[in-house]
Amino acid sequence: MPPGDVEQLAEAIDKLLAHPEEARRLGEKARARCLQHYSMHRIAEKLCSVVSQLAPLKPDGRWKMEDGRWNAPAHIPYPISHIPYPISDVPVLDPFGVDRDPKMRFLAEALTPALAERRLAQCWAEINGAQQKLRLRAIKVVRYKPARRCLIEYDVSFDGPRSPPGPLTLLGKANARDLDATTHDLLETLRNAGFGANATDGISVPEPLGIIPEFQMWLQMKMPGMPATELFSKPGGIELARRVAEAAHKLHQTGVATERRHTLTDELRILEEKLALVGRSRPQWAARLQQLFAACEQLAASMPQSQPCGIHRDFYPAQVMVLTDHPNPPPGATSSQSLVTDHRSPIRICLVDFDLYCLGDPALDIGNFIGHMSEQSLRQLGNPRALAGQERALEERFLQLSGESADIAIQCYTTLTLARHIYLSTQFPERQNFTEALLELCELRLEQGQKLKS
């Protein structure tokens, strides 16, 4: 339509509304035209052409052209160079629309393929050298809490000598408040303290890969495997539970220092806040929730004191990956499920997500883990005791290794975790049908505990 002709534009819109197939055809042609003439690749070529015309006007030689490539001086962080393939072809999957978050504006750049590839390549080169050329293949936003944090997967491949075989996935963890370099450094410390990929006991943590300040993000390798959440009900679930206890004990014994602390008082404060929110949204349960919290306070008062150590604090089945890159896989093994049943060597597991690592009661990790297992059993299997054997194996193995009488503390933290799940269930539509069942489960546990004490 001629620019400025409102009537002809309106007529064209009416025509397209009446003929959706024609509109779709024109849309496809328009997209093809944009990719052909206005892709990142084409724009970069035009930009380089403009710079090449300006270069002779720079007598100090700040810009020069060698073999068709533009090289910038060292003080310019992002030199212009030819793009070896159309970077606009890199698919970006953002189902949450995170690039529109006003509190995390940097995410728009983290999802821009050309910028992301350049920064990923710089981080990789600092660790592995410049001979391995990183190529970005896909970007996917996998977790997101508005105005708080975001988890992005970057699928990459490599060219050059001694490049990793096959594609890899790098995880970028972005935080709205600040750059969480502490967790990045913690992983490096843990790997040096016996949690490396080649740990003889098969218990590791992910490899940190660097920091991207512009994205308020730090990177780590995504571990190949399946979360323990999906495997406890499978054959070998008992053995997996014992391995989780061994991993938790190893972490508690490592002695990695941290300034953050989490006490039983903190745990009760958080629980009180969350139950109050449920009471306001569901006033019919307000009195029961108040009684429940009072009973939790009494239970906590009877808990014995323990020596604090470094704990995961956010420890539950999704934070344990069962690795599939088994060094000696059994014949036909193609998944973590089959590896769990292989008793010829210990199950190899990786602990992830150390964002809340702190000094605290080691029983909190075990109680929190068991509480999540019970909630999962209720929600997915219809019976909170469906994984009771696995829960018992986890607790018994941990008590055997720690040599402490922490069973009372573990039971207490399990109940507090289940009580917190009353609130968590209200935050997910698919879990809201289980809120009252969780409330009843907690009331029953506290009632039985009172009877045992009396």
C-alpha cells in the first residue's frame, strides 16, 4: 500500500481477514524475504562493508582488514569479524517471555544468539584454550521466576583439535539482584575437595565454566543423566537411596567454609510466614494451620542440638542427578534406569543447585529430602508411604555413616518440610488438589509424635 494511505491499508486488512490462506502465504513470503535480506548475517556483511569504506580514513591504523576479516585493537571488547554461518538460524525457545522482564533487561542480550555465542566462546576459551571453536546451536529458557532468576540452556558444539565429542549443553544461571559468583566459586572448591568428575566414589558436582557479568550469569556444565525423582520407584531404588545418604554425608564432612547460616529458628520463621499466607487465602483452614504451627514449635523445642556443618539446605530428589555416562556400562544400558540396577559398580551421582549452601544442621538435608519423597509419593503414587522402604534406607545409611543419634532431628525436619509443602502445593495448579491431604498428613504425624512422647 502507498505510505500514508489509510483507506487502502484498511481495505487490504479487510481482504486478508476474509482470506486467511492468502494471509498465511504472504506471511511466509515475508518471512523468507526478511531472512534473505535482513538476517543477522546479512546485516553484519553490510556493516563490515561500511566499515571497510571508513577504514582508509583512520591513519592511526586502529582498524585493518586481513584475509577478509576485520580485526579490532585489544581495547575494543567485541571485534567485528565475519560470521561463519547465519547466526539468526539459531533457534531461541523462550516460553516465558523473559526478555520482557523489566527487572532483568539483560536477559534480552542473553537470548541474542550472536552476543551469547561470543560470550560463551570467551568463557570456554579461558578454561580450555582457544583451539576449540565454540558454535552455538540452540537457546532454551527452562526455568524462570519473574524479577528473580532464570535458567537458560545453551546447546553448543565445537570445531578444532581435541574438541569434546558430540554436542554439549551449558547451563546459564542468571540472577536479578546481582551476579551470584559465590555459587560458581563454591562448585570449584567442592570439585577440588573430592567432588570432581573422576571422584573415585562416583559422587561429584557440576563443572563451573565461568562468569558473564553482562548477563548477570554464571555458567556450568549440564550433567548427562536423570533426576533421582524419576528413579526411586524403579528397581534399584533402595540402593539409590543409600547412595544419596553417602553423598550427603560426604558433603557434610568436606568442611567447605561459608558465611551463610541457617538455624532451626530460621526454618520455623519461614514456615510461620508460609502457613500464614495459606491461612489468608483459605480462611476455612486458618485455625487448623495455627494449631499445626504451634505443634511444630513444640516438636522443634524437643530437638537435640547438633554441630553445624556445610549443608546443601535445598536437598531433594531433583537435586540429585544419576549419571548416564557410565565408565563401564552393562550390556544394553541406555538410560539411568538401567544403570541403577547395575550392582557391579556404585551408582554415579551428581549433586546440583548449591544456591542455598550454608552452615546448618546436617539432619536438615536428610529430613528435607525424605519430606519431599513423602510428598511426591502422596501426589504421584496416591500413598505417602509408597516409598517408605527407600526413605528408611536413606535414613539408616546416613545414621550409620554419621555415627550420630540424629533420628529425632531427621523426623522433626521431615515434618517441618511436609508442613512447608502445604504452602508450596497452593503455588502450582496441578498440586492444589493435594493441599488438604498434606495438612491432614502433617496433623497425623504430629499427633502420633505426641502419643509416642507420652
